[in-house]
Amino acid sequence: MILFMTQEEFDIIDALYFMTSYEQLAKDISIKKSELDENLQELIKKGWINAFEHPDALPLQPEELKIEIFEKLYFLASKKGLLEHNSR
């Protein structure tokens, strides 16, 4: 299955080379909150980013993640996401 990266997904991964809080990511990415949340959800499904409760935690499992808690989380591009990002 070929997965395509949208411009918004590209921009989000570009901002996630280092672990970043939702709050900081929202400041860095100039899209509406609802669009950011939808893109984060899609990136998690694709395995291109990981979400964490705090910087020292292990990544949360995709089934544990609900849009309602995104604002409390930290995000980081996965190896798979970085490879996809850099091959674009």
C-alpha cells in the first residue's frame, strides 16, 4: 500500500524532528486546531508520528489515543515518518 503525504502532514513532521508539546506544535503550524487534530490522528494511524504523555514516557499505543487528549500530549516523528518525509 502506497501512502501519500499531504503538505500539512509534511509540515507537521518537519516540526517534529524533536519531541514537541501540542501547544508548541500548534504555534509552529499555521492551521486550525481541528485540522491539526485530524492530521495528527492520520499521522498516528500511518505510523509516521508517536505520541507521549510526557517527554520521558514510552510512546502511547494508537488505540489509546483520542483527539480529546491531544492537547495534553507530546509528539515526535517516527523513523518511518522521517524516512517518508525525507524521500519526498
